[in-house]
Amino acid sequence: MGFLVFIAVLLGIVFLIRRSSAPGPGEVREQSGFVTGMGIGAIVLGVIAIATGWVPFLGVVALPIAGFGIVVALIGLLAGIRTSSVGMPVAGVILCALPLAWQGMFFGAITSNAYDDYTKRAAASAQASTETPAKQELPNKQSYINNSLELYGISSSYYNASSGLRVPGVDFKIRNNGDHSLDRVEVTFYFLDSAGQVVFEKSYNPVLVTTYGNEPPLKPGYIWQQQTGKFYRADGVPSEWEEGLVRTAITDIEYSE
């Protein structure tokens, strides 16, 4: 746009000079042929530049052609500013300015779009780096215990230990009927006397995923059970315990997520 304004101002100055400086009676007019030739040359260069300038990217070839055409036209204008007609050079300037203006707008649009894309990507990248992905909301632990975990296959008795002694112990199974994996499941046994009163309690963590261990989590649909022939010892149970009388509950869990 600035270039077109410059051309318009230049042409205005030329016409003002011609109007205020008409040639004298004896002024030489032999330059008319030179001026006309320069104007025709500029027009030809302008037509060539226009023919190639409208093609995106390929039109860059038109830039030096149009630039040279303007130089030729300006020489004709300066040579004929007072002594001959400058119509041909003026036409050459206009024709050569058109492809320059078109290419300027084309590359300006490309540059603007590229900058807009860059700023959008930069903004998106910055937003992605600062935003913390929303974690999946986990259900209340007690609700998951009540509705999704099943404690069954419970037995409590005196078992034969490897030492040959009979020791109190328990055995059980856990099924995960929910849709979340568990890294820890705590099971508590309440041992009762013959009157049904709690005389002792002991908690176990049959499912326990640690950094240094290789125990797997309890996945949805999976069942945990003790190895065959194994049981959990209940050391410390008093003699008042009535063998086989227990209450059980899953008292705590930890989600894997």
C-alpha cells in the first residue's frame, strides 16, 4: 500500500511540474522518441510481470521484472518531464506497480497467516503445559467397599503350624466386583467369645502393592485368595475365643489410580 501511495505522489509531482513548466518556443523536442521508447519498454516489462505475477509463488519472478520496468519508466519520466509527452512512461509505471502490489499483498497474507498459526500453537502449547489433566473422580472408599467388594470363604480355626503346634488362624477370599484396581485391601477379623463378645481383633493386608514388592493389584473382576495350605496366623488371640466365632469386615482400601 505504501508503495502505491509513493507511485501516486510521484505521478502527481510529474504532472504538476509539466503544468507549471511548459517548454519555451525554442526548446528542443528531440527527446520525444527516447521517452516514448522508454515508456514502451516499461509497458512491455509490466505486461510480462503481470502475466507471471498473478501465479502464487511463481509470481516472485515478476518482482525483478516489474522493478526494472519501473526504473525504465522513471528514466523516461525524468527525460520527458518538460519536453515531451509522458503518457507512455506513466502507463509503464502503473503496469509495473500492479504485480508488485499483488505480490506484496500475497506475501503479506502468507506472513500474517504464518504468524497467526505460530501464536495459536504457542498459546496452545503454553496452555497444555500449564493445565493439569483432570483426574478421574474416584468413588467414596466405604461406598466401594460396601457395593463392589465381596469377602467370602471365611474360616477361622486352630491350624497346624510348621512348628507342629496348633495356632489360631484365618482364611478368606476377596472378589473385586467394581471397576477400579486396588493397591491395598485391609481386612479386619473380630474374634468373639462364647457369649458373642469381641475379645480380640486383628487386621491383615492381603492385597498390598509396594515399590519394592511384586504383588499385583486387585483388578476389576479379579479374586484374591491365600495359597493352598496357607493361612493367616492370629497370634495373640486369648483362650476365651470360641473357635470359629468371628466377625469380619473390609476396613480400608487404596485405589491404584
